Amino acid sequence: MTSNDLGDFLRARRARLRPVDVGLASYGRRRVAGLRREEVAVLAGMNGDYYARLEQGRERSPSPQILESLGGALRMDGQAREHLFRLAGTAPEGGRPQPRETVSPALRQLLDGHRTAAAFVLNPAHDFLASNALADALFSPFGHMDSMARTAFLDPAARRFFTPWERAGEAVVAGLRHATGLYPHYRRLHDVIASLSEESEEFAALWSSHSVHGKSRAVKDLLHPDVGPLTLSYQTFDVRGAPGQQLVIYQAEPSSPSDRALSLLGSLHAARSRRATTDR
């Protein structure tokens, strides 16, 4: 992380809010988007000069009470507030172990047991650590599906696969930002962020927005070249006993067109795998 991540985050969150969003009247012409520093200070009940020092990186040890006030003033949700605390070094890190890069046999067995859902395991850098057969089929349009983040921004097929692509890109970036708060010293995560910032202008622009949230549960619309449109819900689970690993499961509504398409996709992928094995 940079030397003033806390200030950058506060500034970005301030720029996203208008006076009307926080119940303030707007007077005069504004030179920059969002709230003024003085307005944030008033909302948080603190001295304006102190808040300015926080943004400028001249004050680096705000109390938990100050952070709570800022989180409320800037309308942060739970995950953004958690990220704020971690940037300030206040939330207990507790000697958090570094992410584990290998998937246990038991977890791999669990993946393979999901025959009607696409299941895979990611690390905090959004690298694929393991996947089941249906996940392999789902992501088959991509040449090398080793990194969800790099694929989303650098593989041309992603623009057609994720619909709309913009929403998928924003979700990837926000997830990576959330991970930097949880694992600030994880080298792989920072390597991915640095390389994507250089290789993708869109990633760099989204990264500078400082959006932050982890994966939880949502719906994705996909367009697969073999079976057409798919509407899949996904859920994400932290893997106990394997720091940093997340189990992600994509599934369709039972008996829906997407359910039938997903089943067909699995059959097509299995047939291709059998032919490939026979031709060897």
C-alpha cells in the first residue's frame, strides 16, 4: 500500500457524496466533486484542521472513536468501515496468517461433489486454486483461466462473457481493494494490482475510485458461446482452516432455462474431455 492509503481512502469517499446525500445545504460554486473537508469535519464532530491532517497523511493515529465518526459521516457500509479501521491500523489484525495457496483434499472432494453447480476456490488475489468440472466448462471460453482478475480485464473474451462487463470489472476491483485491508502484506495480491494498473487503463481508473466490498451473494448474467445466456446466482464462503481461501458456487434456478443450459454445458464439456482422452 502507499504511504497515505488512509488519506486517499477518505478523500475518495468524500468525493462520492453530495451535500444532499448527508442532509446539508449546498452554497456557492464547488471547485471539486463531493463534500468539502470542512463539511466532513462538521458531520463527524471534529476539528476541521485535524480532519485535513488525516487526509494529508500528517495524522496517522486516529482513535477508534474518530474512525467510527468518520465512517458514519461518510456513509460507509460495514465492509468499507472495516477497511477504514484496517488502513488506520486500529482493527485488530491478530497476527493474521498469510493466505494458503494449496487446496486440501477434503475441499477438492467437496468441489467435485457439486455436480449441478460450478464451484471453485479463489485466493485473495482472485487466483484460481481449484475448480470442479462444471466450473471448467463455464469458464472454457478463456484461454488460461488462472486468474479471475487478469482474465476479467485482459482477456478479450471477457467483454462478451460478462454481461454487463462493467459490473463484473467493478466487482473484481472492489474485492481486491477489500483484500488489501485484510492481507496488507500479501505479496501476490499487490503484484496483481500493480501489473493490472500498468496493463489496463480501466483497472487503474476503477482502482482509484477506492470502492471496497468482498464477495458475498449476488446474481451474474453471462453469455457462453456454447449454450447462450446464463443467469446464475453465486454465494461465497470463507474456508475455515485455510486463511484467505474462498469457496465460490455458481448455480441456476432449478428447472429454469439457465438450469437446462448449465446442464447441457456440463454434458458438452464431458463429451469433449472423453474425446480428448481417446485421441491421445
